[in-house]
Amino acid sequence: MAKSELRPLVKLRSTGGTGFTYVTRKNRRNNPERMVLRKYDPVLRRYVDFREER
């Protein structure tokens, strides 16, 4: 069974300048714009915004 293109893998890169990334899936139909999530950056040891990169 093939993976759906409706839920592609996206990389979330830290805005803290550390280069740390998370990898997740998103639903293109519900969220067509780029994702921004507030997650923990272990390099900075605090919560920062992570933005989707393409």
C-alpha cells in the first residue's frame, strides 16, 4: 500500500538558529499553508517556533 500524497512528510526547522529539525506529517487539504509549531529545542534547552521548510 502506497503512502498518500495527501499527508506528506515535512521538516520543521528551529527558528532559534541551531539547525535542529523535527520530521512530521501534515494534511495538505486542511493545512495548505506552511506549519508553525512551538516545540522544544534541546540545543537551546527551551521552547521555540519551528517552521516548515520545503
